[in-house]
Amino acid sequence: MADYYSILGLTKNATDIEIKAAFRKLAKIYHPDKNPDPNARILFEHILKAYDTLINPYSRRRYDDLGIARSSQQKQTSRPSNQRNKGQKEWNTSEEDLKRREYYKQHYHQAKTKAANVEQPKQTYSDYKYVLFATPIAVGLLMVIISFFSSVPKTITTQEKIETIVSAPSTSNTTLNNGDKPYNGFFGDIKTFDSQHVLQINNSSNYDAVIVVFDKITNVYLQHAYLKNSYTIEFSKLPDTGVYWKCVLGKKWNNDKLFLNNKVSGGFDSIVQYQNWKTSPTLFSQNTEEELTLLYVLNEQPKNKQYISNDIDFFEKQQ
């Protein structure tokens, strides 16, 4: 289950006032009396549980210390080295034992000294043998250096340059964070408008996703983002004419996986499905004086299943 701070969109340093404000904002959206969507009821239960835990100082302290408590249970206590085991026998050394040990000590010292004085055989390698041994190695290194500097540089044509251009993810790691833009190299810069329109999408599925937003009228790309499981993403400053969005659901992000005839790199190793919401666009009010937020819940069982597409449709864009 998602972290309680992440559910409320807060950090671990959030104050009680910030916790209450975040809860009121989410309650206006997900409360069952205001949102008839069955998924909203489930989300509101998680929100309420997170609020009840964090607003109480005692339960919040227990929640924050849970990780420390688990790690402390794994520590093993060690017995002091100077503490004798129960029943350990105490040994006494007699005068006869001391004499015997002294005899063996002197005998061992004499044998060791005699072995050290034995003359080691001298090596009889001459300078000529060293030269014969080193010459083949030097010749081999010389040939490698000559071949390296004499190689002809490869000339890349303009067509080859075009074919090798692929979009790379914004991070070199195989793990993306919520809100990352892995396809900046393909879609280009984001586009915003002078408006307060916000599109909010909550991922209630069991998979991670990439959301891409387009203009409803012109089909021009606007924004996109990586959306983790049980997280929420917001796209702001959207056009008054409305938008629609596409998404891909999957697991295990792989930077080296190729799509769209090898023109796009980066994607899920295990893709569950593509979704295209072009036939169900999001429309905004013409009133730009106040913020208008529309919430959608993303899951693997969409109502418009007949509009699920493929990777070619997902990466389609207007120039």
C-alpha cells in the first residue's frame, strides 16, 4: 500500500495544518457523497486512514518509527568476549609443563635459524634471455599502436544520422520517479496556456503508466508524465478547448527497449495494454478565474475498452 504521506501529497515534515488542508482538498474530490465512482470510495477510505494516522501525534510517531523498530529487531546481541561460558574449565600450568614448553621453543628456534642459513640457488638467467623474452611482447604492442592510428575513420551520411536519432529517457536509471518525462526526446517540449484548467489522473491500477495529453481540437501534443502505481499526477494550464489523453500500462521499465520501428527507446518490458481516450475528451469550463480540476481514475478495466490501441497509435502526434 502507498505511503500515507504520499496518499495525502505531503512530506514527512508536514504540519498538522498542512495535513488537515490536504485532507479537506481530497475529501472534496473523493468523498462518496460527491463522487459516485466506486473507485473513489476505495480511494477515500485510504485517504481517511492516512489522515487518522497522521493527525494523531501518538499514531503518527508510531507510524514514523515503524521502519526503525523493524530494523532494530534484526540486530543480534553478542556476548562480551571477557565473559566465560558457563561450565568452562580453568587450566592450571605446572612447573614441568613450563620446562617442556621452553625446550620445544628453543628447539624450534634452532631449526628455523638453520633453515634460513641454507643458501638459495641463484638464478642463472642472462641478459640475452631477458631480451629474447621481452622482444615478442614489444613487437606485439607496436603492431597494436600502428593499427590503432592507421585505421580509417568511418563517414556517416546524413541519412544514417537521421536513422540513428531515437528518443532517450530523461534518466539513465532503469527506475523512474513519479512525474518524470521519459519521452522528451520524441514528443518535445511541453505546451501550456494562460488558464487554470487542471487534469488530474489517479492510478488505481496494479501497474505503472505513462500518460500523454493532446489538444482536443488540433491533436497537438501538450504534456506527458510517468505515473507510478497508487500515485496521482496533475497536468496544468491546459487549453479551454479541451484535451484527451493516451496511456500505456506495464511493469519493469527498460531504457533499451525500442518502439515505433526502433525510433523510440524506453518502455515497459511487460506491457499490459494501451488506452486511447480520444473519443471521450475532457472539456473545461470557459471561466478562467478559478481553478477547474477534473479527476480521472486509471485502471486496467476502462469503460471504453473498444478504444484500446497499440504503440503506433500511442506515439502518433501532430507536427
